[in-house]
Amino acid sequence: MRVIVEEHADAVAVRAASFIAALVRRKPDCVLGLATGGTPVGTYRELIRLHREEGLDFSQVTTFNLDEYVGLAPTHPQSYRHFMQVHLFDHINIRPERTHVPDGRALDFEAACAQYEQRIREAGGIDLQLLGIGSDGHIAFNEPGSSLGSRTRLKTLARETIRDNARFFASEDEVPRMAVTMGVGTILESRRCLLLATGRSKAEAIRATIEGPVTAQVTASALQFHREVIVVLDEEAASLLERREYYEDVERSQRLYEQQIGRFG
């Protein structure tokens, strides 16, 4: 894993957006895997700015979101489709038919999940998967104990996840108890993963993900098996990392290498 520590959450957002923007410029028809929640909002805000001020073009980009609550209509204020429209899609020139979010109101969830996987394959696979992380170390809605080879499916939410997400609803009772989510196996098939975390509440999960053993109890730890993962953290989220000094040395070397490639490439 490439571990990047920025001073604060705003810097995390800018750095994360720079990786996404670089891919879009290099491969205009790229496939992005997108995430919801509080952490990526700043990244989406920066992508909107890059679109408006620097002409970042999303017209050929295809997107697949990680998950969606079961039972919520796409227009529901807390649905993830609505989230994506409000925080990104309505503000850039992406084509609506190229944006995909799992169907939380499918009549046949098994068929709908298989179709979602098929659409990802037909699009050529995900080039870059944006990820957040839960306080218990889960990615997407792959709760502790999820299979590390899992595919898109229905998942019952853990009580901790319900409590964490209650801040977006009027009360904890309104939080859906189930979701449709990409599986860990689906996520690991992306060509690159970009994991973001900010705040002290994510520090323990980040330490377990990066420096702990690979375990289904911390599904984000499966990213240790992925060939290319970039983790962007703020100081608080990185506060429990024991090998922080080494990660900083690696990042300095990486930046020097990139400068040399830019100079001579």
C-alpha cells in the first residue's frame, strides 16, 4: 500500500481528487467506482471545481457505486443515488446513463446483483475504486465477518454501522437494516483502490487495515492482497500507525521518482 498522510481533511480531498482527475485526463472513458458517506464529499467538491474551472471532462466516464440501502427510492433524501446526484452528478457533465447505483428496490435481488456484476464486466472493469472505511474496518457494506471473496449481494447491517449512519437520518430507527453492496471480491478486482479516512474515530480501523493481519473481521484488511492501493489519511486518522516514518520515506521516494519521470519521460 502507498500511504499518504496529509495535514487535514481538506488536503485529503484535494489529493484524492488529483488521482481521480489524472486518470480521467489520461483515460477519458475510464470506469470509476464511487463511494458515499461524509468522507468523499470534499473529494467530490474538488472534482466539481476542477470540472468548472479547469475543464475536467466527465462526458465519457462510467461510474459504479458501491452500495445502496434496501427499500429507499432513488429520490429519497438518504438514498445513495440521491447523494450522488446532489454531491457530484448534477454538477458535472457526466451522462446519466453512464452512472450506476445498485437497485435498493429490486423485485429479485439475486438477479439484480448478478446484473450489476455483469454491467461492471461489460464496462471493462473498474479502473479506480474510491473507498471510505467504517469505524469497525468495513468497506462498502461488507460488515465484519463478510467473505473476503464475496460478490454484489444483500447484506444485513451491523448495529455499529446503523449507529454510525443514524446521523444522516431523523433517528436510528429510520436507518434501513439491509443494503445491496459490492462484495470484497468485486472490489479487489478493480485495477486501483483509493482509500480515504479522516478523523480520530477511524484511526483504529486504519491501523488494523494497514498493519494488522488480513481478517474477515476487518474487511478493509483484504486490500493488503490488492496490487495497487493508495491510502490517503489526515493526521488524526494516521495517529495510531506504527510505521508512519517508513510510509513518509516511501512517499518522498515516490514523489522524487515521479518528478524524474516528468522531467525525462
